[in-house]
Amino acid sequence: MDKCKHVGRLRLAQDHSILNPQKWHCVDCNTTESVWACLSCSHVACGRYIEEHAIKHFQEKKHPVALEVNELYVFCYLCDDYVLNDNATGDLKLLRSTLSAIKSQNYECTTRSGRTLRSMASEDISAGSVQELLWDEDRMFTALWHRRRSLMGRVFRSWFELTAGGKRRTEEERLREEAEIRRTKTRERRQELKRRLKEELESTPLRKSYRLQEQNQTSTPTTKVRAVLPKTVSRIPLPPQQQAARRKVATAIHKQRKICTGEKKTTTSTSLRAGKLKSGDSPIKRRPTVTPGVTGLRNLGNTCYMNSILQVLSHLHIFRECFLQLDLNQALELLASAANGSAHKPSSPILKRRNLSAGLSGGASRTRSMELIQPKEPSSKHISLCHELHTLFQVMWSGKWALVSPFAMLHSVWRLIPAFRGYAQQDAQEFLCELLDKVQRELETTGTVQPAHMPASQRKLIKQVLNVINTIFHGQLLSQVTCLACDNKSNTVEPFWDLSLEFPERYHCYGKETASQYPCLLTEMLAKFTETEALEGKIYACDQCNSKRRRFSSKPVILTEAQKQLVVHKLPQVLRLHLKRFRWSGRNHREKIGVHVGFDQILNMEPYCCRDSTGTLRPDCFIYDLSAVVMHHGKGFGSGHYTSYCYNTEGGFWVHCNDSKLNICTVEEVCKAQAYILFYTQRVSQEKGPSL
């Protein structure tokens, strides 16, 4: 989250225990993994993926902001998201720098002051006591520095409160606190009113409606006494108190129906996709549903790069349909059972389901309702990314779950792709390339190992899915080198799975304040990719210029000047455009180019293809429609946050996927995004793809 209002009101504790490395453990379970320190008091506890002691402290003390001691991440429990901003005094930045300095201290031979202890040269003092002395002296300097800083800060705050600006800020903070208290009281009154209305609704006895009684009369006609009796009973007036209670209950049901059916713009498609209610249906008995595909993925610790890519792949119709039909785990179990000589028993994944409540149209809610939590280990003994994609896509497009915690998918990635093991920041483009490569190798291995023990239908399905995976992103580039001496052209066809587009040189020097004033166009970057580039110096050995020279001749090879051009020879079904926003600005530093890239919903690739392709293909084959956009929020390469915009083909709307939070948006909002990876789908395919 770029701006968290709770961080702005934060006041750090002066004597915080986080400054002492000996207290970097949970005070309840004494663990040192995923340790979170409360920034409002001196409490230190473990995170939600260990024993959830930090969350229990938040529920008891209402302290929303906490800091992870090892990775220095800040999380707000009220916003349910990671925090990127700082307060006005810059306390978080100063705290991070202090903790980094404490971690980087060296206790081997010298102190922080640069002095060497005389006792080290003595033979009577052991190495352990020397380490203790160094540790005590460094802690003394650290404590002295923080003590001086706290005293100076207290003096400056006291002085600032006496100034006009300080008095104005104090008054603003007081007004904000009063407004927050009023909002809290209003919320509590609203909840109390809902609770009373619900109790009245439950205590009210059931009565047949006048319409049902008339139907009962017409269906079972008897004597006049029986025909007149229901009408007489139904028209008996109720007491005024019961009538007022009935009106309150009807008003509450009407409001709840608006919330459940989603009469706002963002949930209209959900109610349409779920099906229209009949006139006699009750909103209380209706089963809660969500729009297929509008399912959030919980962030399991810096896994936003994985969540954004999985959301994009699940919204690509061709890719999704392949893995919804193919369960590679069945093929692996068949092979294992054939090798062991035992019967095959299909295994079902163990899933944990939280309590259900109506009113969700996708994404996370504050009560974590309709959430599915995968087991922390893969759902089968055969670790398979294809099987995890199959299971995850089934859950996301079932229309039953609003939120998924993809533990099984994350642990499978850790085991099969070791480069992404752990909770460090990762690049979404690199993860996408590695994931597709592992999936392709897994399909190839399964289809070739012991094909006799696998049913023919399963082998055929694996072959078809592998064909789709190999062709959906696969295209060809034509590399053409022209000799400037004889004008001879040498053509080489190269495969590609994505196009990495560089920014023109004039956009590299723009700062943050001028980045929004001078946007770069996507067509300009494609033109730069396909422009003619002159090779430096005479370095090209032309075949035609050296045709008269014998192969084993002692004469030197004739080198000439040349120029090179890359054009698209064959277009893929899904075009991936990777915008190279990160460039090296030093030996070990990569900075981000924050220029906005203007792109349209429709892309015509005909100007960037070779002439042979433009002459043989129909004009519709060059038209691409925007399918998904991956964005990177932040300033640097090793930090920030990933989100994605995806087009839901089932509902016909755009969804902004921000981990567990999903919001329906417009095309205009998508085109204003700061794109990092663009996905375009071919409107008319060049060749008929394999049918599944």
C-alpha cells in the first residue's frame, strides 16, 4: 500500500525492545522466525504463519502497525497490506537504518569506535570473554547513541509544540482523533442496530403469506368454510408494535439484499452471472456465489510476483482451458502404480475451508469468509506444477471461493525452482519464464516416460496440451544483416517467447517530476526494436564478398561494414511485451525508469512484421486485443509491489488483482497503468490450433 493513514498517526515508543538484538524472538513461543515488533509498544511476537501471536496482540491492544525484524517490512493489520510510506518525521526510515547498523556490526576483533581492547592480548582471557566484552561495549555505544537521539528528539518536539506550526499540527491531530472516535461510535451503533434487527427477525413467528394461502385454496378446494377460513385468518390486523417490528425487519432485509446481490457497479456482473432469482425465492436461503475467475490470492510473504503471474495465466482462455482438463497427477500416479504393481487410487487434495457468508463478489473480506487455504505441503506425493495449476485454476473458476491461500503452489515452486525459494523480492518476468520452462519440461518428461502404462486418451491429452504450451507464446524473429559493400542480405530465423522492448535514450534521464509529462508510446518502443542498426566498424564477413576466396586459402577474410534489423517473421497467439524498466546505473545498482508508456486496447503488428508475412496473411491476423497487464509499484528493482489487470472473458469486464483484493475497473483505468508486462491475444489465429 502506497499510503497508509495509520502510519501517519504513528508515534514510536522511545524505549523499544527492538533495539536490543537479544529480544528478537517471540515473547510467547520464543521462536526467531517471522518475528514482528509492534511499533506502538515494546511487544515482539511471531507472524501469522507461525503461531499468530502478533495478530492476537493486535486484537487485544488495537496496535495496527508492526515491523518484521529480519526483513524490515512494515505491515498494517487494519489495512491488511504491506506499507510503503512513512510518517512525517521519517521514523520508519530511521528505524530501518538503525536496525541495519546493528545487524552489520562486527564483534570479532574491534569495537565500533575503532579501538582494540588491551585485554585481547592477554593470555588469561579466553576468546568467549573477549566476544562478551566486545558485545557489551558495542551495546553500550548503541544504547548511548539512541539515548542521545531520544533526548534530542524530545527537546525538539517540545520546542516545536510551542511554535505556530506545532500548535496547528496538534490541533489537526486532535480533530482527526475526534473524527475517528465519532466514526467508530457510528460503526458500533450501526452494528448494534443490525444485531437487534436480526434478533427480532429470528424471534418473529413464521406466517404464511396471502399468496400461498390463496394457492392452497385453489389446489385443495373443499367446503366453503375451509375456503373462507384462510382469508379471514390472513386479514386479521396485527398489533401496532408487531407491525412496526415487521417494517424494520423488511427494511433490514431490503438493505441486506442490496449488499448481497451487489447493486453497485463493481458487482453487477456477479449477480448476472450467478443467475436471476425467481419471484418466490428468499434472499436468506440463496447460496453465496462469486463470479468465476474473480478469486483473490493471499500474499504469503513477498509472493505478489507469483500472484500477479498466476492471475494473468488463469485469465488467458487458451492456457486456462488446457490445465482445467489436464491433471498430470493422475498420469504420474498411473506410472507409479504400474511400476509398483499396485492398483491406482486417485488422491484428492486436502483443503481447509473457512466459514461462509453472503455478499462477496471476489477478493478478500474483513472476516476472511469464503477463503480456501491449501495445505502447506503439495497435495500429492508427486510434486507437479501442472497438477498445482490444474487444482488452482479449478478453485479460481468454480465460483465458490473468493480467496485462496496458495501454499501448495508456493512450496512446489520452492522445490522445483530453487532460485525463488524463500521470501525475498523476485522479478515477475523471470518467474514467468522459469514457470513456463518447468511446465514444458514436465509435460515432455511425462509424455515420454513409459508411454505403454498410460492410457491412450491421457497420452493424447498431454500431447495436445504440450502443443498448445509450445505454440501459445512462440513466435519467430527474422534477423537480417545487409552488407553495405555488395548489398547482399543474410536472413536468420530465431524463435522468441516474448519481446523485451527498450526505452528510447531520451526517456532515460527523466526524473519523477517529469516522467508523467512526457509519456512514451508502445508503438515507439516497437519501432525502436525493429529499426535498422548499423554495426560498428568493419566486422562483418560477407559470404558474397568472400565467395571467390577459397576455403583454406591463406588470404585474409574480407570484412565489411553492415547493418542489422530485427522484424517479426511469425506472430504468436499471445504476444508478451516486456518493458525494460530497470537499467544499470552503477556497478551494483539498478534504477527504475518511471516513464508512463501509452498503450491501446487494440494493437496492429503489421508495421513490425517482415514483408513475406504481410503478403501471405490476412489483415485480421495482425490485430491483437489487450488481455492482461502486469504492473510494478515502487522505485527500485529489489523492492516494490506487483499487481495485475486481467480481462475476465466469462463476465466481459476488467479486474484489478492486488493479491487478496480484487476490484472491477474500466478500460480507461487499465490504459493509465504503469505497465511492466503486456499481454495481447491474437484476434484471428494464423493457423487452427489443436482442439481440446
